[in-house]
Amino acid sequence: MPVEMIGWIAPRVSSEIIPPSGPPFDAEVIAETARIHERAGFDRVLIGYFSDAPDGFLVGAHAASVTERLGFLLAHRPGFVAPPVAARKLATLDQLSDDRLAVHIITGGSDADQAKDGDWIDHDARYRRSAEYISLLRRTWTEPGAFDHAGEFYRTRGTYAEIRCRQQPHIPIYGGGGSDAAIRALAPHVDVFMLWGEPLKDTARFMDRVRQEAALSGRNPLQSFNPPDPRSNRGQSLGPGQGHSPPGADQSRRRTRAKAPECRLPTAPAGGRGSRGARHLPVDIARRRDGGSGQLDGAGGHPRDGREGDARIL
């Protein structure tokens, strides 16, 4: 089946196996990482959300300015930017990037992390808020005229946006979570449901629950899997719903992984997309920036038509 490969960019040298190093913001790290992923044939890169990190919208805009085909999955946490404002910001970035943007709704898996930015809503309420947030995003992107909204968390009057997404009717919406509250709130709204890579039987049962909930609203979301690092506790057999979070939900705990000599990024063969016949290309941005080896061979163009697939892999 078609597969979309999703990588990762950040404003400093870091990954799931490389601890952060260097200044908290380095524009050249963003540019170099984006170019590496584009030359390696990745479909998208995730721009993560952290409560202490630089603004992801601007990181994405810079990465888009140095690439031509690479797509961007921008993590965005509801509760801090009003939905109509966020809709205009996202539509603007989609226009600037020439229809290469998707948004990953990060509900927030950590009360402590939410509190850093002044959010005190509890776990289940955050998921209800995310559902309302997505609904308002969609309306702002698609309503032909001004509208009013009155919900549990938001109330607007005369809402209308002249700026619309370049992608029609709007950019793809990703989201996920392992709890019952997450499934109830997000399955009816997202285009792609994100989850950690788990044992196949557990994953199948979990996605059955997601599809059943989504079907009540006439939807059938695609699936995104984030393969666990076998050297971490993500490699243990955690069943869906046992406290794990979607990719990007609580990124802070990922920063303590042991350093590895290099990060291996899967790359598509020239002219292809996804993982069919994928090779592994050693990439160590830190070493390359210090003048070491790590040459790129420019593997794989990836045409933009046919981007939508049946599964995503982060």
C-alpha cells in the first residue's frame, strides 16, 4: 500500500537518539536538516511543539524557503491561539509553502507542560477542546461568509477569513492519542490518526476502535505510526490506551535519549516515494557541521501528486 515517510526538523541539532546540542535556535540547522530530508526523498517532516522552544510557524516558513517539494507537519497545541487566528496563520503558511503544509493537533499529554504556558484544563477537557478547535479551524477555512460560534470553550461572532488554504478544501489535519477521550474527540475530526508503533494485534484492535468512532461521523481517517526506539522503553509492549501519547504530545521526555554515533534515515529510491526498496542513508548533522564526512547522494525526487497514502510512518 502507499506509504508516506515523515522525518523531523528542529531549530537545533537533535533527534530521538541524539541529545540536543548547540544554541536553542540555529537557522542553518533548520535549513540543512530540511534539505537533507528533501534530498533523501522524505514526504514530510514534523516540526515539533515544545513549551520552551522557538515558534514552529517561523521554523516551517524558513524550512519551506530552502526547499521545493518537502512537506511540513506542523505540531500545534490548542488553547493558546484562538482557532480563527490559528486558521489564518496556517492558511498563510500553506500559501507561502506552495501547498506543502499539514497540521498536527497536539492536545497535550502532560499537565505540568501545559501549565508552563498557563493552561490548567484537565486531560479529558483538553481533548474536548481539541475537537471544538478543529471544528472551528475547518469552518474558518471553508465557510463562504461570516459565521457565529458558541461552544464549550470558544465563542466568536462574525468570524470570516479572506486568506484560505492553498490546498482545497483545507490542509490535512493530523492528531492522535491513546485514551478513550482522545478517540472520542479526535476520530470524528482528523484526516490522519497518529499513534505509536505497537504490537500488530494491539494496533489493529486500537485502529478498529478509531474507525468505529469515526464512522459515526462518516469519516475514515488514515493511520500514522511512529516506530518506537528499541533502545528505549518505547520498545516495550505498551498496549494502546495504556498511557502513551501521540507523537509530539509530550516531547520533553524524549530529550534524554543516549547519544548514538549517527542517525539512519530511510530514503526512497530515485524517482520513487515512500519506503518501497528503501535504503538507509547515514546522516549525522552534528558531524557534518563540524566539517566531518556524511556526504549525501541526493537520492530520490518525489513528485507531489499522489501524496495521500494509506499509512504514514514517522
